Amino acid sequence: MNITIYNKLIRDKIPQIIKQTGKNCTIAILSDEEYIKKLNEKLLEEVKEYLESGSVEELADISDVIHAILEYKRISC
């Protein structure tokens, strides 16, 4: 059996997409503290990727993470 561990924040209905392909996946629901920590780590990762590549796609990823952080903090913009 081939197992791949991604350890990623879930977005874009990825578990449903995986299941539609006939594969299985396991997810974990994080505590609030773990969730904001992972969001902050993701923000740093995306900023580094943007600075290295200058890619517009990375800017979109940064925007997604910022919106998730603002939502978590109950801030609307």
C-alpha cells in the first residue's frame, strides 16, 4: 500500500476531490491555536515562494491565506 502524507491546510474541497478519484484520505481538525499557527506558517511559505518566483499565482495564494487569517480573527474587509 502506498501512503503519501501531505500535512497541508485543506482548501478548495480537496478531500472531496480525492474521494471522487476513488482514493481515501484522512483529515484532522485543528484547535484554534493550531489553526492560526498553521495559517501563519502558510503565509510565510507563500511570501517566500512569491519573493523567489515573482509569480502572480503566489500573490493569489498569499491573498487566500490573508483572507483566511482575517476570517479567523473575525475581521471583514
